[in-house]
Amino acid sequence: MTTPDISVIIGAYNAMPYLTKTLTSVVEQSIGRDRIEIITVNDGSTDGTGEELERFAAEYPGLFQVFHQENSGGPSAPRNKGLDHARGRFVFFLDADDYLGEEALERMLAMAEKNKTDVVLGKMVGVNGRGAPASMFLRNQPRTDVFSSRVYWALNPLKLIRRELIERHELRFPLGYKTCEDQLFTAMLYLKADGISVVADYDCLYIVKRDDGGNITTTTHGADSRIRVLELMVDLIEEHVPAGPDRDGLMNRHLSIDMFHALIHLARESDPELQKKNYEQLAALLERSYPDSLKARVNAITRLRCELIQRGMLQDSIELEEVDREHRSTGVQPGILVDGDRAYTLLPFFRDPERGVPDEIYDVTKALPDRHRLDSVTVDGSVLKMTGHAYLRRVPQDGASTELVLRERGSKAEHRFPTTATATPDLGADKEDGGKYRYPTAGFSAEIDLAKAVDGSRLPDGLWDVLVAVRVQDVVKEIRFGHRRLPAVQSAPRTYVVSDGEENFAAALYYTHPYSNLTLDIGENMHKIADKLHVDGARWSSSVPSRLEVSGSWKLAAVPVSALGVRLQSDGGKAVTLPVTPRGDNGFTANVPVSGLAPGTWSVSLWLPSQRGRAWSMPVAPQPGLKSTRWYRRGLPRYAVPAKHSELVLRIGRVSIVKAGANRLRALRNG
């Protein structure tokens, strides 16, 4: 029996009518049915789920395995049963109310095989108002790990997983939990995986919020089980990850999400004794597993939650969750106060003398939210011109200013340039933050003369990353600039030949990969001028046999055409440069008379003077159709013939009259 590439495992409990779309999305996968098997487990359904599974199995013989069992009370047992019967090289867990994009399995499998990774996350999309993890899907990640990416913030098992990894570590889903049970399984996969991939350029998985509210995370209430899983996850991390930044990174996820969810349910708890018990459990957890390094890493609201729990302020914790629920429902987040060189988020109890919560709990100076956009950028002559906007969200804009920063990537040398403020009356009027905050003067324009940028001299060679520094009072945030831009901004690299009045130098605008930020390449570090010059052809003039007609083009955003020429250089060191004539937007022609050249061999190239006596030289390639030519100078015959060479080289000489006469007589006799 052929081993399938992928075993799709679907546990189903009362999943109608969503199940039909789920199963259809699997059988219609572009990878083909011959490369998959579908293992379904009916977990004691009472709504026709079992019958629908059998209907699909009958319609697609040999593709499905269908198992029926008594209700187990959660997703773990059905998933484990599916694993026990899986034969595929990979497994994919799919919930019975979700569905796949048509190419999902094909794309994820290709990513795993190309990069030899054990786990592949496919981009998730929420349906019917359901939230979906997003931060790990900003871009494709061919090969990453749990510590250098955001994948750990998606701890569901709805992923492509190499089955050998699961079996080698004898992994199964823990029983006895209705929610969060998948975290233990998925976390171990991440920690043991030999590489993790992310497919972010295709909508792979659609996760559905059911109209009947039947999603298990919605129907499972109470903080008790969530705190139990949180404690298990903390134990797992502390067992497998040494103390330090890596551990703090994983713990950050659990405090920011899982402790938050536990507090939501704790605030709704009607039994005061159970509520107090759960609150004390959280306090005990923080007492042992919340070092100062983690405290500095979590965001402000998580830090405040932890502070209140550690102080035993149960009612204040409940009040905080009520305020936060209002913020999330309205989309309006609290404002930010700038006080000198620090910034604080205005969450409940800030500078409340009765609570006495320290200012540092609210400090967001190093995590200020921002918004920015590049509207235009070009090099005009020698002047870099740029427009856009940048601001700090939810921060009063009184006295705000911006600077443009150019920072050389290797040396870290930097130069700062003033900008001119421009009006942006509509910024903040959109749905973000409910239109509560406005930013009417966040726009800017900047002009930097690259030929005089540094104390009157040109900007030195290097890769100059572009940043915008936004200042409010003594708080300054530097923003790597360019990855958010208007659609009209050209994304392809643009290379310019810039003149400082005496010499030419290269400047290129391009966007980095994979982050797509703007960088200025001065001095051809990555973008060569010669690569942008091209000769289309060379031929002898039909009217003047001693004139070589050269045509070509350039792929430069700007070039001093008056300085561009065709150069002929002899083997004796003599050189002649002839100017070109522009043709259209980016083409040229040049008429090159060779009648006055001394006998010898002459190479032909495009020539553009650069700096310090040097030039960009682009040899003209041999022209297969170019033959020899003859002309008369002062009554004597001369010739030019292409020499066999890796570039176009002309051999020029005088025709011997005696030899020419003998050849003529020989031709007459033979004729």
C-alpha cells in the first residue's frame, strides 16, 4: 500500500452543517487525493455528524477512515485516535468547523520538503468575526525556530507536522481538558522540531466562528481549567528552556494571552471562594516564575495585571478587566502621557495615591506604538526628496517634530537632517482608535543634497538605511521607514548617476528583503551602473562606410546624458570619446567616425566619467553581423575589420596598393 504524503485528522462533535464544507475543502485539495488520507473520528455526535462522515466515505472509497466512539469530552481523544491510525509522512489536524484553501496542503508540503523542516504553519484567516493569529504571518519564513520568530504565539495544532517527529518523541494530546489541551502538544513540537516554516503568502486555513456559539473555546467556561494548563505550560518551559531571554520570550506569550483569558473567566466567576482560590493560584505562579527580566519584557497591561495579582488586589483586577473589555469592544485604547523623557499608558490606577502602583508599571517608552507611511521618494539632480508622515499613536502632538536619519549599515555612522512639517488633517479620523486621537501635523517633507550632505561634501559610499525620528518632548522614537508606502511609490530599485558639479557618483533607492524598508546605496555596493547600460547593436553606416553607428539604452532612473559617450581605445593607449544622442526616454545613438583613427586595434565601449579620474566602462559585445568596411582617406584606401575577441575590437589599417593590385589581377584571371 502506498504511503500517503499527508494524513488529515479531523475530530468531530456535533459539527453540522459546518462539517460538509470542511470535508469538501479536503477532498478538493490541489495536491490530489492520491497523496492524502483523511482520518475522521465522530466523538459521540447527536446531530448527524456521523452520518455525514459515512456519506463522504462512501462517495470517496479508499480515501476516508471513519471511526465512531462515545463522547470523550474534548478534542484530545479524537486527535489521538487519528494519530494512532495515521500512515502519512506528515499529519495535518483540522477542526470540523474550519476549512482549507484549495492549495493549502500542496503549498505547505512544498515548503516543508524544500527546507527540510518538521512543522509548517499556514496563514490563518478568521471567518464570521473569529479572530486569527496574525503576527507570525507577516511574511514567508522558509526556516525559523521557536525563539527567533512569533510562531509560539500560535499554539493550536492546526499545522502540517512531520509524523516521525511525533512518534520519535511519543507525543499525544493530554486527556482531561476541554480547552488549551493542544498547547502542551504543540509547544513540545516546536521545541523538538528541526526547523519550522511559515507560509504567509496564501490563505491556507479558514477558522470559523459558529453562528450557534458552538466553538469549544466559547462553550468552555471557568478559570480553573485554564489556570491548570497555564501551570503545566510554565512547568514545561522551565523544564526545557534555560532561564534567560529565550525562556522569557515564551513565558511572555502565556502571561499575555493565557493569564489574560483566565482573568476574564475569573472576573465572571459567581463563586467567591473559587474566585479567591483561582486568584491565589495565579499569585503563587507569579511568585515563582515572574523574574524582573520577564517583567521588563511583557507589555504594560500584562505588567499591571501581574502587579495587581502580586499585591492581592482582586477587586482592582476585576475592575481592570472591565475597563479593558470596554477598550476592546469600542476599539479605543487608552491615551499615552509623555512626561519628560518617559512615556506612560493611561491605564486604570495610574498615579492613584490610594493604589500606589509605581509609574514603571505603565512605562511604554521603549514600546511606543507608531504609524508611518512613505508617500514619495526620488533623487532629483543630486537632491534626495521624500514625503510622508510619521507619528506616535495616542500621544498628544503638541510640539512633535521629525528628523530624517541616514545610518550606514556597516559602520553605524549616521547623519540627521531636518524636515518640513506638512498638514495631515485627516490622520486619525479613520476607525483606528475610534477616531478619538488626531494627528493634523504629522506629515513631513525632506530634501537632502547628497552632493553636500556631510559638511559640504557628498554622502560617503555605503548602504544608508533610512529612518524617521519622531520627537515629543524628550522622548524620541526612531522608525525604520519605507515598508508602509502608497501604491504609487515604485518598489523596484532605482539607480541614479548623481553629479556633485565636478564628478559623478552612483546612488540607488531600494527596499530591503524581507522587511521592505528603504535604503540608499551610495557607491554601487549592490547596484552597479555598468549593469544598467546596454548596447543594442553596432553597424556600418550605409551612406558613410567609415562611420560606425552604435545604438543602446540604459535602465537608470537618471543619467547625465551629456557625459555618456562611446569610447575607442587603441592598444597603444590612445583614446577617443564621442558623445551620444538621446533617443526616446532611455535610448541613445552614437555616430562614431573611424576614418581618422591611426592604424592599430581599437576596443569599443560605453563610457561614463565617474569620480577621481575613473569612469564606468561597459565593453561593447562582439557584433555577429558586423563585417569589414573600406573607405578612402587622402586618396588612399583604408579598412576596418572586427577582430576575433571577447568584446568588439576593430583592426584598422591601410590597404597595400601593390597587394590590392595583385589581388585584382588574380581575380580577373580567375574570372
